[in-house]
Amino acid sequence: MCIFCKIVNNELPSYKVYEDDEFLAILDIAQTTDGHTLVFPKKHIVDIFEIDDETLSKLITLTKKLSDKVVTKMNATGLNLLNNTNESAGQSVHHIHFHIIPRYDESDEVTISFNRKSKFDLEEILNKING
Ligand code: AMP
Ligand code: ZN
């Protein structure tokens, strides 16, 4: 059983930000910034490719609601909303979840940088996606 399923079953402790019949939100054990929260369905669903549209809609709506709450209550100024899918993207717990990472200022020690490659062929890339 995965870590999040154990948390859902109360076999592992957690700090619950929100709970209903279908979803749970807990404080991330690593707290990238204060208030770092994970939102996930109670049902074991591996990732974005596996989740059905209805559950995903509810999950993202709840994530929006909790983002607003966490940012407001923590006096943050912004947030990064993040979903990692598969190991190549950094997914370590294979039970779908969104990270709510409140942001405060430039000294909050989070760096998310998008490298600017100098060489690429947009035409070729578009053909791969749409061709
Ligand atoms: P990801 O790397 O996107 O799969 O995110 C998994 C997250 O789960 C990481 O940020 C971990 O810090 C967090 N995590 C792992 N174990 C626990 C736990 N027992 N309670 C709360 N968060 C956890
Ligand atoms: Zn699970």
C-alpha cells in the first residue's frame, strides 16, 4: 500500500488541512515553504493519465479553494501549484496529488527555473505533437 493510502487509512500520522469522503489535504512533511500542502483523492489513482475527468475536476476545484485558504491564512503573496507525473518529472509518491507551495518573497528558497535553450525547431516539435 502506498504512503498516501496509509495516511488515508490512518496507518500513518499526518497533519490534515482538509478532509471529506473523497479527498484529503495534508501538510507536506518536507515543507518547501511554510504551508506546503498536498491535495489528493482518497482512492488510489496513480497519476494524471489515470484519473477520470470527474474526480480530476473535483480535485482541482478543491485545490483552488485550499490554495486560497492557505495563501490567505499564511499571509503569502503567491503560490506555485505543482503536479509531478512520473519519475522523470520528480514524482516519488505514485498516488496523484497537487502541491500547493505558498510563496512569500524571493528569499523563500524556492527556485523554479525554466532553462532557455538556444537551439530548437518549433516547426518540427509542432509536427510531432499535431502531425
Ligand atoms: P512528489 O515528489 O511530487 O511525488 O511528492 C511527494 C511529496 O510527498 C514530497 O514532497 C514528500 O515530502 C511528501 N511526503 C512523503 N511522505 C510524506 C508523509 N508521510 N507525510 C506528508 N508528506 C509526505
Ligand atoms: Zn495510494
